[in-house]
Amino acid sequence: VQLQASGGGLVHSGDSLRLSCAASGRTFSKYAMSWFRQAPRKEREFVAAISWSGRKTKYAESLKGRFTISRDNAKNTMFLQMDSLKPEDSAVYYCAADRPIDVDDYVPPLGVSYEYDFWGQGTQVTVSS
């Protein structure tokens, strides 16, 4: 699976932004997907994940209520809607995909990077105060 993240940019505090992650390759297989982010001098952190079906999601506790993950399998695309953005949300955002498994509602439980086998190149989000 090849992943291409897009939609980042420079916004003001309180603005919204929608990231996209386009998948290509073995897209007929079922796989969970996620978003991670990494700010300068910080470790990569989990943002959100979604099952193949879209029915099951997982969020970082600190981001619940502001970020919404979704996917459109017909378009092989995953999204991250980010609302009420804050300067501390500034980071490179990466999309990732788990290895394909034949389970509709599976989300990797730990929210850590090693649960995911495929990674996109990242898109920069900068939130000014």
C-alpha cells in the first residue's frame, strides 16, 4: 500500500483544516488506517485510527472532540478533520496503514507506530497564534 498525505498548511488558531490520505496499491485488501504527528524535537505521537469499515475509531484522549477521522473506501481515501486548531497542533502529520487483514472493525489497540506497516510522507500543519 502506498500512501500520500495532503491538505496541510498555515492556519490561525481556532481555524479548521482537513487532511487527506490517498491510498494506492493493494487497496482491495482490508486494513485499518491512522494518523500520527510529529512536532520538532518531539517523538511521533498517535492522533487517531479507523477500522476498514469506518465503524470503529480510536483517538488520542487529548484530541477527542476536536479531531474527527473518517474514510471513503470507494475513493481509497482517509480524512482527518481538525477543528479549533491550536499552536500546539503544529506538526508534520503522517498517515499510516496496518497490514491487510480480513476484519472489518479492527483497529490496532495500542496506538503506537510499530502497529502500522505502511507510511505516507507527511504533510506540514502550522497553526499560528
